[in-house]
Amino acid sequence: MSSKILTANNCGNLNRLIKLRRNLHSRAELSGKEEQTAETLLIFLKHQHPDLLVTSMGGHGIIAVYKGEIPGNTIMLRCDMDALPILEDTELSHRSVTSGVSHKCGHDGHMAIMAGVASRLKENRPACGTVILLFQPAEETGMGAARVIDQLEYQPDFCYALHNLPGFPMGEIITRHGSFASASKGMIVNLTGKSSHAGEPLKGITPAPAVASLISYFGRISQYSEGVFITLIHATIGEISFGTSPANATVMATLRASTTAEMNELSQNTVREVTRIADEKNLKLKISWAEEFPATENADIPNRIILQAAKQLGINCITLKKAFPWSEDFGHFTQKYQGALFGIGAGLDTPPLHSPDYDFPDQLIPIGINVFNVIIERSLEL
Ligand SMILES: [Zn+2]
Ligand SMILES: [Zn+2]
């Protein structure tokens, strides 16, 4: 395959990809509801003549498969499809027409990049091996990747994904060997005691002291260690009824750790302490979990391939000293396969991800395509 550099000047495709990106942006859809997004992508992808197109992956996901003439490695590239429940605050002509929903994480740009990779593969089909382009739904809720993996009939040898990163120089590559993005999960603690008349609180079992202990414990553990902490997010006790001492309480917190091993330890310690507090106050306890993201842990070989691709293309590479505190559901892929996620700087002055005035910078589209293209070449050669 050719690794000819795709620029704004020499690529007729680029305008088509920018148009696609803006079209996807204007019709933003929430996690798990990416129906029109999938339809738009499908029309585009059919014209890129993959050997196989599979729809309904993990919901509205799509895979486009390009096969070489001789066997070889299976490489998977993944982009995400979903938007966020954020009201767009821009005057852009392509601003979202979906009320209260907009592409504020740049997944519209990630899809345009992947569409560009498909377009390139149409002209430069792999000589060997298999290339799978995955358009994955429901990244923001942490549901999509796991559902896709359940349905995936391929065993990728290597998998890759990128995320645009405002706050870093435009077009530069950001990598890290090992953990790139943190593990996180929501903990829901339900406590049940016994209600009583507010005039006779000692005849009941109120969960109030246990809630106070939990809030204090979660606050203390926020200092646990670098990259490992808990954020208290919600707490309720009883009903608004001045005649009743409450029986029920709910406390919710987000656990976060740089690596999956640290997350396992944090979870075990937290469950042990929450159980001790509930037992001490004679309360029934139910713990449940939500929005679980494993850490995105970059493996040796794919991380090295990303660095080599950046070098080959003359792109400056920034190596992170520590993992990002945010999570990415690409972690489900790096748990199961050898994979790596890398960042592309979206500009030092670009508004941050998930802010209402953010818009994916179109100049990253050709850069993303070029990097993925070299990654494919090098991964197939291994
Ligand atoms: Zn996001
Ligand atoms: Zn994102």
C-alpha cells in the first residue's frame, strides 16, 4: 500500500470527508441511538467497496472488512459514533439540529477519519491479512465496546483507536506505554434500616450516621494515592416527610484508578469498608455497579507501531508521564487484545472536550488518516 501524504491540497476526498463530518455533527445522536449516523455512514461505506459490511454491531455499530489475497495479521481500527446530552453553544452552520444533543467529544471527526481510511483502502487494498474498520456505538456510556466484542467474529492481532485532545499542540501525537486512560466505575450503595416516628427515632434504625461515615470515608480516600481516588457524586436519605425518621438511603460515588490492577484493589478495599460501616449500624446493604470502564492499557507492539508511524510522517510525538484520569471504553479492547489508543492534539486554545462551544478541528482529518494508514501498513508487515 502507498503511504502517500494526504493533504488539503492534493486530496479531492478531503472536502467530501469534511462534508461528511459536518453532516454527522449536525445530526448528533445519543449513545445507543445512533440510527441516522449509522445510515449516513453505511451509504458512504458502500461506495468504498469493502469485502464485507456488517451492521447492528453492539447496537447501531458497523464493521467494514478489507481482506488481502494472502493470509496475515488481522488489524482492527475503531472509532466511536455517539454524541452527548449537551446543548451546543456555537453559531456554526453545521451546529446540531438535535435539541440538547451535540458532538462535543469529536466523535464526528473520528468517524470522518475512519471513513477516509475506508476510502484509502478502496484504492489500496491490503496485500495480505485483514483490516477491520469498526464504527462503535455508545462509547460515552461504556456500553458499546463490550457489546461489540460479544458479537465480533474476528480475533484481531492488533487494535488501535485515536482520540482528539484539546490542550495539546494541533496535529501532534500523544502516546503512553502502559495505561493511557484510567479505569472508572460507578458504585451505588443502598442502605436499608427501619422507619419510625420522628418523635421516637430510637425505635427505628436510621441510615443517617452510616451515610455520614460513608461521605467522610469517600472524602478521605480522595487522597488515596496518585491517580487512585473516589469522587462522591450523589446521596439521598429518606423522604421529605417531617413526621418520619428514615429507613432508606443511597450513596453513589465514582471509583477511579490508573490501572485495572489498582482498580481491583480499590474496589475490594471500598466494598470491605462500606460493608463494615453498614454492619456496624445494623443496616441491610446492597452494592451495585454502573458505567464500568476498564483502564486503557497500551501494549508494547502497537504502542511502538504508533511511535514509528509518527516518526515516518514527521509528526512530533508527546509521551505522557502518567495516564489520563478520564476513561475510554476502548479499554475493553485492550483488556482482550493487543491494542493501543493514542491522542491527536486538537490545539492549545481549542475549548475542552464536553464543553458546549467545542467543535472538532477539520485539519485533523488528513492527519488521522495518514497515521492510521501507516499503522495498517506496519501492523500487516509484522
Ligand atoms: Zn467524551
Ligand atoms: Zn470521546
